Amino acid sequence: MPSPKSLSRTTLSTVSADTIVSSLLTVQTSGPGFVDLTAEVAKFVREAGAKEGTVALFVRHTSASLSIQENADPSVLNDLMTALDRLAPENAGWSHDTEGPDDMPAHIKTMLTATSLQIPVLNSELALGTWQAIYLIEHRSRPHRREIVLQFVGAGA
């Protein structure tokens, strides 16, 4: 197979990880949908004195999840919620409904998405693309208090 001719890469950057900073972010959701966490994660990176490394996010729930998605057109988020609802509808005859008809679909939606993310930090900034944002996705029908562990590992400023 021929190698692509349009590849390029920057020179290597090496740092020693001398910093681990953790924080617990609490988010009150208003029901199903996306909550943009980007500004709060960027604030955490600044307060951590992060220079280069990685920031990890972990949601401590089984009915909410995390995602990196487009931040320019809100219809993308609406379509993503529609897709998740089609993949795991409420009234599909689930046997687990202890906390209501949205309980099992919420677990399935979490399984299909992610409970953790890892984002590089370069030059004290999140290395997100132009149209990317970090989101908490609430999968339950009613508001919830969600906890997200934030942790930076890398070189401090």
C-alpha cells in the first residue's frame, strides 16, 4: 500500500509529569440534553497551572455521559439526542424500570457514548478543534445533580 503524501507532523515535545491536580465538578441538569462544560474545564486547566499534559474527565453516574461534539450548530446536538432516543426508546419493553421508564434507556445511552474523556493540554490550553466542545449528556427525563471528576496530569507552569 503506498504511503500518503499529505501527512505532516510537528517535532516531538517532551515534558516530565510533575503535577497531578484534581477537582470535582458538580452540574445541575434540567433534564435530557447536552450541557457545555468547555469553559469550566478550561478554567480548571488554568487554575491547575497546567502547561502540557492531559486533562481527564470522568462522570460518576450510569445514566449520564460525556462527549466531544460540534459547538457551532445546535441542530447537531438535537439530532444526536434524536438518534440516541431512536436507539434506546423508553417504551421498548425493558425489564429494568425501577426508577421509571427512562431508567434503562438512560443506561443504554451511557453505554453507547462515554463515561470518561481525555483531552491533551498544549501550551496551557485545551487542544480542542475549532468547532469542538466538551459536553455532559443528561439521559434521564428529570433534572439531576451530576458529578464529574476533573484531573490534570502533566507539567505545571
